[in-house]
Amino acid sequence: MNFRRLGRTGLRVPELCLGTMTFGLQTDESTSFQILDRAFDAGLSFLDTADVYPIGGDLSTVGRTEEIIGRWMLERGNRHQIILATKCRGRMGDGPNDEGLSRQHILDAVDQSLRRLQTDVIDLYQTHFFDPKTPIDETLRALEDLVRAGKVRYIGCSNYPTWRLAESLASSATQGIGRYESVQPRYNLLYREIETELLPYCRAQDIGVLVYNPLAGGMLSGKYRKGEAPHEGTRFTLGTAAKMYQRRYWDDIQLEAVSELQKESESRGLELVSVAIAWALQRSEISSVILGASRPEQLDAALKAPSIDLDPALNEVCDAIWWRLPRQPVAEGYR
């Protein structure tokens, strides 16, 4: 596994990261352990999770994913070999302060994550998405205190549009406190909005970029066909996540685009999964690509990606497809 620097920091992370949001709902604990073992054996020592996971769940399931990871690290005795990233911001209970990026919630959330993960430090602690009801300086000072207390080593954010990230960096500079060293946006062959402003900004400010959803929720596996209904047990039908994923990707135009990409990949003897991830890894701004899986064998094609070089003609096809896809409105604070 190749390593890349996380932005301007001295931290080097594997260029592939294991996303775990399926653990505990779509994927049971035994299968989650198998996925974690398969990833770790292949050199994926970088794990990304969040306190609200598993995806598609509700208040009865929040925290379950972190608990699974904590038990796995304890059983394997490998915490010191893992780069561990988690997030806070989402609703974790019924109380008025059980969500958001206030000092109150952040300090409570980190202690609960540490308990579930059975560790004394989180390597990368990320704000899951922006909180417009809390001053940026309050959030950043709370995160700075966590670093100083030794509970967190680096801080990052997720799903911040460029202008929100710029506000945060300006606030850090004005106050003389730690800044976000990474951002985690959605990015794949069907969704490339971050290329316009966010990636150039991150390059200029030397901010690490950890991209998620590189397979568009499984769409870029090539298993779906125009005219079919979404498969049961996938993100397109899973609990509270189903509507979001169908809104993002489920339409005939995108299904046709995936079919074309699959044909172009297979004509070169490549799997579409491998191509989609190799395509994202071409960007110099990207520190790591976050992979998700609901079965261990789903990692096999993804693990081939770092060794694949895409030819110019295939890259041209990818660009042409993107420019003819429909554009969608962007929800405030969540891209």
C-alpha cells in the first residue's frame, strides 16, 4: 500500500481508507470483522467512521459501528497500527444538546466515541458537516482543547463547501489556534462538483482531501441496469439512507452513463470498480480514497486500483460523460 501525506501535516496515510458506515446494520458484526481483517491484511490501516453510523439507522443504532471497530481492534490487538478517524455533529440522542458542533456536544461526543472505540486517542477527529447555529470559533476552540488534552491528534471536517472551509481557516488564523487539516467531500465519476473550487482551494492551502462515495453508493460497481428497481439490502433501499442515495444517483441518465463506463473499462480488461477508484487516485490533491464494502470480497477489485494507470482515451470518456450529466441543487452545508 502506498502512503500519501495528509495535507501539510507530517501524518502519512494509506492512499486507500476503509469506510465503515455499513457496519452494524447492512453488515453484521461477524462480516464486519471479516472485512476489517481483509482490509488490514492488504495494508488498509486507515479506518474512517462516525458516531452516528451505521448509515440508514436511527437513534437506536447510533454508535454501533464504533463499537464494532472497538471490539475488533481489542481482539486483534492492533490499535497502534491503525490510523483511526471518526466524526461528530449528528444527532445522538433526544436532548437539545445531543447534536451540533457546540462545545457542549463536541466534548460529550468525543468521550463517548473514545469509550465505544476502546481507545484513549483519536488520530483524526472530523466535524461531520457544518453547523450554522454554532459560531465557528466555538467549534474550533473546542477541537483545539481536545488536541491539547491529548484526546485527538489532528482535526478535519467533512461535507464543507469551499466558502465554509475558508471561513474556518480564517477563524483559526485570527485566533491563533489549530485549523482543519483535512476535508472529506463526496467525489466520484458521477459527482465531480469539488473540482471547481474545493480541490483548487485545498491545493493552495495544503489541506488533505479524503474522498468518500468513490463508487457512488455501489452504482459504479456496474450491477444496476436501466429499468430495474434498486436491489434490496443496498444503500438504495436501506432505512433512512434510501431516499438520499436514490436522489443522488438513481435516474436513467446516470444508469446509462455507468453502462458506458463499464463497457469502456471491460474493453480494456478492467473492472469498473478498479477504474473508478484509480481515476480518483489520479488527483494529486487527494490524500486517500475511502472504500466501503458490505462483503469482504467486494474489496478485491478496489485493491487493484493503485496499480492501474488509465489511458488518455479512457480519461477523455470519463470527462465527456461528466459534462453531459444533469446538475442538481446543493443542500446548504452538505454537499
